[in-house]
Amino acid sequence: MVAMLSQGHKLRQSEFGDGARAGFCLMGACQDCWVWDETGQRLRACTTMVLDGMTLRTAPPGQYWPVTPDLQLHLAATEAGS
């Protein structure tokens, strides 16, 4: 999480539309720091060690997650804000 936040002010946008997320509890309990790897696996940024060559996503990859109407809006907003 520290590596990601050193490059920006947030880890991701909330999938519920209530703003940016950057971690809260810092021990893996609040689930506020979810990020995704290239395979679509969801990871907690606060408890995942960064490995050399690791690629993380701040939005769920659509090809691995069902694209519901709310996720489609979230992905569109994320792309527009990039």
C-alpha cells in the first residue's frame, strides 16, 4: 500500500460510488484497500508485499469480474479520471 500511495493519493475509487479509498485500518480488516493483480485476483494492499515485476490494478479487470451496471459506471468514471 505504501508503494502505491507514494505514487498517488488513493488506491482506488469505491465501487459504491462514495469516493476515493486509500486504506483505513491498515491491518486487513476494513477491506478498504482492495486492489487487483493482472489475473483479476483481489488483494488487500495493506497486507500484500510488493514483489519485483508485480503489476497491480486500481480497478477490477472487466474480463475477470462480471460487468454489472454499477461496475460499468465505475469503470467509465475511472477511465475518465485517468
